[in-house]
Amino acid sequence: MMKIFNRALQSEEPLSWFEELYQDSNRDRAMIPWDWRGPHPFVVDWARENKQVGKALVVGCGLGEDAAFLSSLGWEVTAFDISETAIDWAKRIHNESNIKWVVANLLELSDSWMGAFDLVLEVHIIQAIPKEIGQLASNRLAPLVSDSGFLVCIGKLAEPKEDPEGPPWPLSMDEIESIGKRLDNVEIHTSIIPGKESTRYRAVWEKTPNQSLEKPPK
Ligand SMILES: C[S@@+](CC[C@H](N)C(=O)[O-])C[C@H]1O[C@@H](n2cnc3c(N)ncnc32)[C@H](O)[C@@H]1O
């Protein structure tokens, strides 16, 4: 993984390594380091605590486990990823679901998606993107949320004084808080998931009706 990541970083397309990794795996899930073969436990807990459903957008959906879980609860799910191979693969794995699968780059989303989703879910994306681009990417999330909708972000919490080479690059509390700075913060939960090393966070924000979020800078 580090070889294709380093090659991509030195190229003009620093995010191209995701597609390369999915292609190189030859559809063997064991080759995808972030594949947990099921929804993230923090997504499951959040959905149990928040019974309402609506339109959900799953950002960087990978093999689609969180998208399929939300769909099974009755959410109308759009799931996108920058990798065409990941989207094609997710479609095949979850071929009985009603999910709308889209190949798209978080940094170049359609205007028609702005303010359109009652839930925007991001699991392990911002931490997987080099910090310089990660900041731009995290600014793209809040404008997608509808009035009274939620933004839910999940990832690894950086340990004090940690300076990881990455990927991934765990987020500091300041970086987490800045993702939803233009929304109302509901909670930041942190804990260690049994069987997984390191502390993870789940940050949740809500958009107050009529809260104006101007489009992020390009
Ligand atoms: C660490 S993986 C996590 C995948 C999935 N969310 C999960 O938890 O299994 C990061 C995913 O984000 C996707 N990704 C990275 N940058 C992206 C971008 N700019 N726009 C959309 N997807 C992106 C990658 O292709 C990859 O599937």
C-alpha cells in the first residue's frame, strides 16, 4: 500500500492510489485494509439512537457496508466514492439494495447535492487524505446537509504529540471540531472499539433550519 501511495503522492493525482489499490486487489476483500465487512459500530449505535430516516449521503463509501446498513433501515441512500472499481464492487456485493451508487470526488461535487441530505456520513475518509487536501475535503461536508439534517464523521483520534507518517492521519480534537464549525455540535464521542487498536471518534452536528452555509471556497 505504501508503495502505491508514495507514487501517487509524487504525481499530479495524489488520490489516485485508492483506485489503484482497489484494482490491484482483484476483488479479494482481504486486500482492502479498511474493509471491516460490516457497518461501523459507531454508525450502528447512532442509527439506533436516531430513529428517523430520510435522504442519506455516504461519502467515500468504499465497499458500501455503511450504505447498505442505512438502506436496510429505510434510509434513501446515495453512496459515492472516487474509485470506480470500489463503486462497481460495492454494487455487486449489495446488489439487492436500492442504493444509488455514484463515482464522484468529494472535492468536485454537483451543486444539486448542496443542502440535499438529512444525513451526511463520512467514515475514515478525511483521515485517509493527505492533510493539505484533507482540510479542503472536510470543508465540503457541512454544505451538503439539509435543514435539521445531521453530519456524522467517524475516524481515528490523534494521540497527543503523535506525528504519524500516514495514511491514515488521525485527527486532533481541533481538526475534528473544525469539520462542522458552521453547524451546531451535538456530540463528540470517543472510545476504543473492542478488537481495534487506538481511540476512535464519532462527531455529530445538526444544521439549524435556515442556517446559511455559503458555498465552500473552490
Ligand atoms: C479508508 S477508505 C474508507 C472506506 C469506507 N468509508 C469504509 O469505512 O470502509 C477511504 C475511502 O475514501 C475514498 N476517497 C478518498 N478520497 C476521496 C474523495 N476525494 N472523494 C470520494 N471518495 C474518496 C477512497 O476511494 C476509499 O474508498
